[in-house]
Amino acid sequence: MFARRTATRIKKGTVLKKNKHFQTPNYWNTRQDEIQIDIENPGNGYKHFLKKRDIKRFLEILPNREEIDIQFDAIVLSHGSYFDDGYYNNGVICICAWRKEMTVEYTLDYFNDHKRIFNQLGVRYTKKKDYMICDFTENQIKAYQLLHILLHELGHHHDRVSTKSKRKCARGENYAESYAFMYEEIIWNKFFENFPL
């Protein structure tokens, strides 16, 4: 018979951890050799209208890929959010799931900032007292998420990788929005050759 050792060892006066506690490498904590595309559960009342194949096809039509491929690790089709369309975090772009009913209420400020693309996509909208109700089709949702939300988040990524430190998105929302609108115009015709409206 022998006594089974259950206590942790002490080395140089420090108690050693009993088990190894290393993070599993993934796109949140480890640079990736190629862009990963991942899908999360959309959550109650939300749906992913975009598919992985849509993201891949869209990335193929983007010009100047060498500018954005630097430290670009993943695109995540993320859970739905009442407050966010998408967000960016250190090389990972998340596009939030859309509401299942496809009708969205926007503040007047948000609507006015995006009215041009809504009109170009043919989105039907109704004005209420202090907000707008926009009725999207499935193809309009895909187009808006790719042509504006994804491009906006790519603007944040480009902002970060084009700074000296490559750590912060120093120029903020205005830079990302301008980036999105600029690239919308550049790829508009090519986009609709690949994605019907």
C-alpha cells in the first residue's frame, strides 16, 4: 500500500498549480494564418440571414485585400443584439444576427445617416413621430450586412492596422463609417453581379 499524493508541490517557496491552465488557442487569443468564419447561436428572436458562403464570396470581391489581411483573424456571425449591428475586437469582426421578423425600428439620427444606402437597396420605410420603421427583405438584409456593417467593421480593422502601434482604432466611428461608404461605391456593381437583390 502507498499513500496517494493529493497536495500540490512547493518550488522555491511558491505553491505550484496542480493542473496546467493554458488557454486553448483560438481566434480570440492567437493570430490565425487565414481568416476563420464562425457562427454562434443567434439567440431568441434572431436569425442569421448571412451564411459562411456569403462571407467567402464577399471577401473575394474586395479590392486591396493585402491592406486588410494584416492581423485579420476571423469573422463571426454573432448572437443578436438590440443595440449593435456588429462590433470589432483586435482582428475579429462580429456581425450580429438580425431580428427574425425583418422589420427594424431606427432612431431618426441613425436612419438619416444611412438613408442613402437604404434608398439604394430599395428598403421600404415609414416615418413615425420620433423614429423610422424599415421593412427589409432577406436579400436586402444580406446586402446591408455585407455592404455596410461588414465594411464598417473592416474600417475599424483598417484603422487599427494602419496606426503605428497596431493596437487601437484611433480614428473612431467617423473613420469606419467613411471607409464603409467609400468601399460601397467601389464594389457596388460587382456586388450585385454576385448577390441578387
